[in-house]
Amino acid sequence: MTAAGIDFGTTNSVVAQWNGEDVEVLKLGGHGLDADWFRPGFDELFPSVVGTSSLREGALFGWEAKLRSEEAVEACKRLLRDESLVTIGGSRFAAATAAAGVFRSMARAAEDYAATTLDSAVITVPANAPGGARLRTRKAARFAGVKPRMLLNEPTAAAVSYAHDMGQDGQFLVFDWGGGTMDATVLLHRDGFFDEKASRGVAKLGGLEIDRRLREMVLARASKRREWTPAETRKFGLDIERAKIQLSSQRDVLILTPEREGVRIGQGEFEDAIQDLITRALDPVQQCLDDLRMDVDELTGVLMIGGCSQIPAVREEVAAALDCTVVGADLCDPMTSVARGAAITAAIMDGAIEGPRHVQVVNSHALGTAVTDKRGGHRSFSEVIRRHQPLPQKESKTYQPLGTNRTLRVEVWEGDPDKPLDHPDQVELTTLTLSRPGRELRGDDVFRLHYTYDANGLLHVKATMENTGEVVLDEQVDSFGMDGAPENVREELARLLKLAGTRPGTGVRKPTRWTRPGERPATARPPSRPSPALLAAGPGRPADDPVRTRPLVVDGSNLAWLGRPDRASGGVPSFRQLSQGVSALQGKYPDRDLHVVIDATLRHDVDAGEQAEVEAAINDGTVTQPPAGTEGRGDALVVAMAEEMGGTVVSNDNFAPLQRANPWLRDSGRVLGATVSRGTWVFLYRVPPKPRSAR
């Protein structure tokens, strides 16, 4: 059994494992990650997204779902707070089914790309996740074939990772602000023991809310607005999220609306616009300290995890509020420390790490029931297990029926006894039935309600008659929520994985398909009267010149942008223009081996009506993209392929940054320029000009 840990996140998930000597984060996210989305460490992230595309059979997961779906369900974890239903590929599924698909896809990716088996793991959950969300997380993992060994709170996991690396004892505050929730947790680490002391949080405050704020900023400045297609709406949402990430390291970003209007947002004004959200995120920090009657100077360190914690203003505000220097991201990685801590915990459970090690978790919410006042009929929360108790925990309390009943409904609630029962923070987990065979329950009967809450956040409820000890209720709560999780999740998961996308001919333009050398492209239409310029191989070239037989490596993005306004002026590239150029090139050189390279950004830059064509060309190998993280992006791949094949580059670029390392670019016959005029394409050999600094 591999000691593995899974950080099942709202926006991204991460998998780590203990390799016998240390913990390593698995690079599951490289598959489907585009160069324009690549950042250091992003190949370790697996987006918690499920989607479908008209160009692919079955559901998509991870980066493929995030960047290639026409219809997608994001934030699967947030949806597990209740039994939400989601629509994927025109069908309705339980949120737990979508989450199970993400777990299963991660397990498959671990096998395919990391050569390891992910059949069990310590799985993390938000510190303030309610019992229903915890149960549904366990179910989703189990249905996907991943056995949950333990549910570990995310802040505790981060502290385990930091303590393992630094070997430091003390009291730590973990500021955990991710895609969906904000949690603050105070933990004590001493001699290998981790003890949660207090935890507070806000359920729906995270990166999704920050994305929404940035979107509002952009639309408030954009002058044009029309009805967007679903594809345009999705692309704009991705552009907003990417811009938010960039604003953590850039002074400003330019965001294009679907109408191709550019809006520039500065880092400072963005941070000003989310200041109220940052202030709200600081509230749980103070609540934790108040709960423990703790002064700030009693903290040993402050750990910041989650994507939102990487925003400079957030780190500055936390440091100012606590009058301290927060632990740097190099010592506690905001994106991977939770998964690392989960894997370390799994290794502790296996005895693979020597020394006294123990993780003590506490319940983040009080557990109780609803009671009604006899006089006024007012309903309120009656606490059985208090907040911040070490788990497992067992408590009981006596109650009396109101009136005479054959059966009595016992409501199980999770929340805060200091707030009214109708407050949004109060959650009814389930309703159980108490009955006493043989006679009715009367107002003078007294029964004791026992709650047993285990370390995984699962609850057992028992009720006994106070005078006789007779058991009148004894149930393991395995179906949190008013309706409970559907029992057919396994069947639903199988149905999700076999979804069929909308095929061409049902509203999606059939993609362009270019053929191999010697075949006539279906879309190619050679000029009826080829001009000498179009057919010329170059002045004075003999028929057996090797230039005539070189492979052609097409700089596809260059041809797509040819003759069009630049991005700053609202211009967009045209994949159909590229298709026409390639068809004309095939008509001119029918015997040449042809390779077309495009930048990863092209699929996002083209008009929405062409995006399906780009996707199809990528999926069937008609065009090639550079691997994520490639320096120089598409240009570098074009040059590298041409050098490897001894080929000719088709482009109007001068490849200035690459000429020094590739002087052959200036050799005769190595670069072919392209010109288009009213649909007529002309290709002439050219020598790229030297960069100015090299002249």
C-alpha cells in the first residue's frame, strides 16, 4: 500500500506520496496543460473540473476539462456541501458523481504518468467542512476506487508538512484561503504531536469570489456588450482566472472581452477592489484567537496556504494584522503543502516515519439537535457536542417529548448554539425517528441522546430511555442531507465516463483536415491559373536541388495573424486563414512532408466559431503545439523541428531571439515567406533580417 495523500481542492487537486525517504508531489497536471497557462509548479496541479467537448467521446477531467471543455462543472468540492445536482453533457448527475470522476481520473493519471498505484490515500478537507461534505467526499473517493484512510483537515496537513521539513515545535496559525473557502486554524505541534486547538472559517469566500470581482471590473470598463455564446462565456471566465493569477506577479494585465475589446487592469486597483474580501478573510483569524483567549505574540509562526494567499496584498494584510512576518512560500508551498502533509500522515500511519507522531483533530462545528420551547413554540439549537473538541468525541444529553407521540422526529444539526436556528451557518444534517414499541412517548418520558463523533467526521446517534435503559434509537448516520446521497452513484459514474459529446453536424462546424504528402486535401482548391510567382521554387534552382524536397515546417500562428490587426488593436488570428494557406501550400508542393505548429494561445485567441476547428486539429494531430513551459513557445518548436528534419520554415518572422543559436536560419532555402492577397497565396524564399543588435 502506497503512503499517499490527496488534497482534493475546490479549484485544483494535488497528489503526493511517501517514497521511503521523503515526500514527493506527483506531476499529474502536465497532460493537457497549455503553454499560456503554464507556471512553475502548475504541472503538479490537477484542476477539479469535469467537462465535455463535441470533439471528444466521454467526459474530460483535469487540465483537459478546464481548457478544452465546451461545457464544464467546476468547484466539485464546494458542491459537496449539499446534494447538488449538476448537468454534464446534457445529463444530470449528483455532485458526488462528478467528484468521483475527478478522483478516478487522478488515480489513472498517477498510473499513467507517475507509474504508481493510487488505491488508498489520506484525503484532506476544509477545516470547517460540515459532516455532509466529509461523508460525500469519502463516498466519492470510494466509488472511484480510492480508499480513504483518513480525512485530515487541510490546515493541519500544511502544519504537518512544515513541521516535518523544519522540525519546529510551537503554536502555529494556518491561514488557508483557497478557491472556495477561507479557514483559519490554530495548531500546537510538540514532540511530533499535532493538536488542533481552534478553527473558524467562511464557507463561500475564495478564488471564485475574487474572479467574480475582477470580472465586474472588466465589464464596467468595456463599452461594447452583446449576448455571448456559452463558449465565449467560458473562455472569458478562463481569461479572468488567468489574469488574476498573473496579477500576483505583474503590474498589470490586458484582458480581452468576447467583443475583442481590451481592458487593462493594474495590480494596485485590483487589490483595492478586493479589499473588502480580504477584510472578511481576516475575521476568522481574530475569531480563533478570541476562542482561545490567545495573544498574537504567543504564535510561533503563520503559515499561508491556498491560491488566494499568493496575492501580495493578502500576505501584506495578514502580516500587518498579526504584526509578524509570515512564513515564506519557499518554506510552506501554498499549493502543495497540504498534499505533502497528507502523504506524511499516511506514512506516519504506516510506521514509515520514526519517532512519536500523532495527529489530533477537533470538530469545527457544534453538533446537536433542534428543540421547541413549550410555552412560546420557539425552536432553537441544543448543543450535544461542543465546538473544538478533540475527536473522537462522545457526549450525551437528556430530552423530553413535546406532547404524546407514537414516533418522535430527532433532527441532527451542525452549527453554532449562539446563533438562531434559521441562521445560514446552521445546517440540518439528517432527521432520524425515535420510537418505543408497545406504547406512545409521553411528555413525562425522558430519554438520553448519545452522539459519538469519530475522527473522520462521521456520526453515530443513539437514544436510551432514562429510567429503563431501553434503546429506542441506534443509527450510524451514513446519509447526511435531507435527501441523502443517491445509492446509484456507481452506475452514474459509469454513465458519466461514457458520455458522448455533440458530434460534427449538430451545430458544430466540421473541422478542417489536412492530408499527408501526395494526397489531395479535401478543402484545397489550387488556383485555376497558377501564376509563375506562385509556382516558382526560386530563381536558378535545378530540378534536383534538395531545397525542393525539404520538409516544410509551417509557423501556423504567423500565418493565422498574417495581414490582420495586432492584439492591442483588437485583432484576432484566423484559423480558417491558416487552413487556406496550408491548403495552397499543399497544392504548390504536393510531395513535401508538411508539419504545422501553432502557439498554445491560438485556440483562445481565435473567434468562438473557430475554436472547435482548432481543437479538432490538435486532437487528431493535424497541428502541433509546444509542450507546456517551452521557452520561446511556438517559434522555438518550429525552429527545432526544421533543424531536426533539415527542413524549411514557412513564416514571415525573423526569429530574432533564435538566430544566434540557429545561424542556419539565414542560409538560402531555409525560410519560405508567405503573402496573401484577396485569397491568392504566394510563397517566396527569403532570408530573415538580422536582429538589430547583431548588425
